[in-house]
Amino acid sequence: METLEEIKARIEKGVPGAKITIVPNSSPANQPSLLLDHEHAAAVAKFLRDDPALRLDYCSNATGVDWLDRTVKRTVKVKKVVEGEEKEVDETTEESFPGYLEAVYHLYSMAHKHGPVVIRMRTANRTEGARLPSLTPVYRSAEFQEREIFDLYGVHFDGHPDLRRILMWDEFVDFPMRKDYREPDDYEYEPTPHDDVLEKAKQHHTERPQLDGAENITARQDGQDEALNR
């Protein structure tokens, strides 16, 4: 299979106007990916699927990633006048970056037996801008997995044929896979609370008394049952 740089060049030639960035990955997996712009994402996916040399015809999985707002501190050398003398001193600067959400797709070729090629899309932010184009019209296998990303991360996929919750119930509020998600304190819907859940549930319900009369109920003997039935 071609290198990611060669695949990027092939896409840019085949899909004019597409904006593609190679995102490095320093983890042990060492799987760099292609960041796609929203406008051309579907066209790029179709090109990757149909190009004779690539034939990336199978999307094995799609998953969400949550990146929180972050502040990066950098120490730089600056020249300042200290006690009438110019000196080089360390100065710390801070730069803030807004958070965003991503959808990441792993593509393989069943025809050529190669892959994966990892592509990703990034939302404008984590609030009203959490929208991405759906790749389900190109890769049918992405349908349920994009629904999972919508359900658990809150990403709206424009053009998805059936975008609705798939794991959580319709009335559920919030998105459980976001990094700033806090689980509810009220577990009254838990039918068999135990361990930590039980301790939280106790805060919302009156504890049952140890002696409530039920302990005095005993099973009837067979002879008693016959006597009652006469």
C-alpha cells in the first residue's frame, strides 16, 4: 500500500479543493491519520472507496474522540531591563485552545487486502458547532457506529439516514462518553443497586426498617392448608 503522504497527494489530485492534513500519532500504534475538511469529506471517502489503486471498500469501525478546552504553558527567553541592566530572563506565556470532538474511521480494502487508512473529521467546537457530515452514504457499515457517536458524544451527522439514539433511551440527557460528563446522583431507575450505586441510591430513599412485620410471616404446613380449604 502507498504511504500516507502518497495517498494524500492522490486524493488532492482526484478531489480538487480538498483540504487534507496528516495528523501524526506518537503512540505505540503509530497510526497517523488524514484530517478531512467538512466540505469535501464525503467526496474524499468516495474517492478512497472507488480509486482502483486503493479500493478502501470497507469501514471497519468509526469512533468518537473528545478533546476538552486546554491551556498550554510555554517558557520563552525574553530580554528585559532589570535594575538598569538588560538581561535575558524566562517568561511563561499561556495559550488557550477551544475543545472539539472528532469522528475517526478505519478503512480497509477487502479487494487488495491492505489497510488500515485512518481518516478523521473535527467539529468546530463542543457545543452548537458539534456537527459533521455523515459518511454512511458512502460506507453503509458506518450507520450504527455514527449513531453511537451521536448518542454518546453528541455529534450530529448531517445526511445520516436514521440519526437517533442507539444505546441510551430517548429521554436521556447529556452524553456519557464526553470527558466532562458526570453521572447522575439519583439511581432510582436502577432495579438492583449494589456497591457504589447502592450507596448513592440510599441518599434518595427512606431506608427500610429492619423490623417491619414481614419477619413474622411463616409458611403454612400442608395440614393447615387442607383445613382451610374444607
